[in-house]
Amino acid sequence: MNIKKLPIREIKVDDSRFSLSGILFTDEEPSVSVNVSFERLGIFQPLIVQQNRDGNCHLVDGYKRIESAVKDNVQNIDAMILPQDTATEDILLLLLYDNRAIIESSVMNRLQFIQFSLSFGGNHSWIQETLCVSFGFRPYKDFFQDIQEIMKMPVSLRMFCHEKKYSMKQILNLTHYPVNLMKQILEWRGILQLTASVLDEIASNLGDYLKSENKGVEDFVNEDEVQEIMDSSLSPRNRTERLRRLIYERRFPTLISVNGRIEKQVEKLGLPPSINIQWDRTLENKNVELALHIRDANQWPEILKKINSEEVKKAIEDILAEL
């Protein structure tokens, strides 16, 4: 490798074949200390570039240095030129070391760097043994195929996974939802309070509801009740709760109606606070719990009389019949 002065205008930066711009997610800005150091002391370490057969120099390492140089109107800069036959894996290691903090900031960024390495021509075995191990992944049979599916996710969804620090399992779970459904949910992000768990719940329940009713996401979005929620003056938190409730009711209409009938039956009994009736609201278990809360032994006769009444007995029979 040799070091020589190169005209900055002849170095491909954002359009470099080694650029990770658009590959990795980052909010990182050049630190003040780095900029001050460049301004006061200059740039000591040369850039690393590779010159292809057409004579174009593609930047490999030194993006912050070249940004600072351009800002200071520097015309020429020292650069270390890699031979054209430099191994792909060696260049990938350079990129990894130069961007390690950004790459390892999230599982999504690690996966995106692996995908970049694959598309760049990195050897599968080397990627498994070097990158995957370094990133904490344990590649399985369909690991690389799953990465391809993840890369098909909308950019906005992959960004969400990066911001919320999704695990590999959580990311893979999102690949099973229709793309247009996920795009729509992410479009609501500005007016809803979307956490990782809320997004997954809405995607799961809404996806199941649309499938069961043979509807498209546009059909749901255009419904009056949905429009009313989205156009309301509610806070993002309350708007989110209203939407979740609506979707839940659409997804589980039987569950809602049965629980509603049982609740009315219990309310009609007018039970004192010392008597509490509970049931499995998922309707999966046919079981009624009758809980007694006694603080004074003198309450016992009244409580005993109430639970032995025909109306309580009939209510429990009806609840069990509903379950």
C-alpha cells in the first residue's frame, strides 16, 4: 500500500461502493471534540481508499476526516491506497472496526451489516465464523434466508426495530405480518403512542381480524369509527387505547359479548365488597371463583345468607353455562 495526496473531488464518498450510508441507522453526529481536534491540529491519519480498474477512488475509511477537510476547503488529502486485489474480507473488517459502535448499537444494524457483507461478496463461512460470532448470533440452517426476509421489511419498520432495540426473535416475528399492514401501522406513529408491545399487539389482532373478514387494511382505515378515533383531539396515549380496544372487539366479538353478559349478571346481584365473583375472561377455562373477604366475624351470617341465596346460585349456573 502506498500513501499519496489525492484531490478530494476525485474521491467517491457517499457514492463509494463501501459506503454504509443508507445501510446502517444512526443519529450520531460528529462529536465536538473530533471537529475541534481536526480544526486545531489538522488531519494526521490518512484516509483509506481503493482505486478500481476505471481509476475511481472509493473511500473505505475516513468519512469524518474528509467531511472536516471539505468544510475547511482543503483541496488535497493524504490517502492510503489499497491494492485492487485486497481481499473482500479485509475490507469488511476495516469497515467493521471503523463503524463498530454504530453497527453494534442494535440487532437490526448488525443484521444489516451482515446483509451488506453478503451482497458485497463476503464468504459465507467467514461471515458465520467472524461476523456472526462477534455479533452474538448463532447461525442456524435458515439464518441467512431469514435475513433476506428481514431486509424485505419497510425501511420505516426496520428503523423502528433499531430504535426500540428489538431482539432477533422480535424482528423475525414482524416478518410474518403483511407489508401493507405494517406500513399502515407505522404511518400512525405520529398520532399514536407506539411501543414495541403495542405495535405487535395491533399487528397481530388487526391482521387476524382482516384475514377472518377477508378485508384489506384500507377497508379498516376508512371505517367511520377508525376515522373518528384518528381525527379526535385525544392524546396519543388515549387515542392508542381507543384503537386497541376497537381492534380487540373486532377480533374477539364473541369474547366481548359473553364477558359483557356475565358482567351484567354479576352487577345485578348487588354483592357487597366482601363477596367477589371472578371468571376466566379468555373463556378458555370453565371455572368460577367465589372469593370472600372477611374482616369481622360478625359479617359471616350475612355473607353466608347471600351466597346461599337462589339468585347467587342461579347466577353461577348461568355463568358456567356461558363459559
